[in-house]
Amino acid sequence: KCQEQMKVIEDICKPRDYKPRYSSDQTLNKVRSSALALLNWKHKIPENTLMIHEKRVKEHLKNVKGISNISAPDDDSICPKLLQEIIDTDYRIENPDFIPLPVLLVHSIYNDEEKIGEFVRGWRRHFIESVRPRFLPEGWSIDHDVVSNCS
């Protein structure tokens, strides 16, 4: 029910072109997943899948980091230190224009008595449905007038 209420809030205030706080760099996320697999489960991965992971990581290290000498001293595998660096890389991209939904909500109902009333009554309804209080103050009602000082 709480998710339903949040959906209602989002519908009230979220613009169509709303973008979340973070998006993911999918390519970097795949490289990170490959590095994680190579570091932790290399001995369990089938040879063809292992080659795909190694190729992905090597291309990333060469193209993005400019590193071509990536092998560990004792074999042809990728150095664990480099794999850990890739795993620790943040693949999320922060949206510099992000505006939190509560701020959007306030802006969308600000100076509009009717919208403020709808919002408050919606939360009152949500409170009754989710908490199901047994005792309420005398006169308390979902539809009781909402008073704001936005005039």
C-alpha cells in the first residue's frame, strides 16, 4: 500500500522527463561484473566464458586506462590488483540536474489550496488504511478541512 501511495505522489509531481539521481554506465557495469567473476570464480568458469570476461576486461584496461601490461608475473592472467580496481570503480553516473521527489511535490502543490487538500486527504486515507488505528481524536476525519497558509 505504501508503494501505491508513493506512485500517487509520483503521478502528482513527477514530470514526464524526470530522471533519477543515478543512472548506470552499462558498459562499465559489464566490465565490473567480468572482473568480479575473474577474481572470485575463475576456476569455476567454462573456458569460452572465461575468454569473454578476460577480453572485456583487457579491452577496458587498454582503452580506458591505457594499460597494456596487465598480466600477473607468474602467468597470463590479469593481475588481481587491477581486477580489484575495476571492481571498486563506481559505474553509476550522478545526474547533476536531479531534483528529489519531495521537492518536486512541494513545488507542484505550492500555492494551490485544492492540490494541498487532495494531498493531505490522500495521506490521511493512507494512514487509516495502513495503520488501522483503533482510537482517534474526536472529530478526526479524512475529509476534515485542510488549512494552509499559502494565500
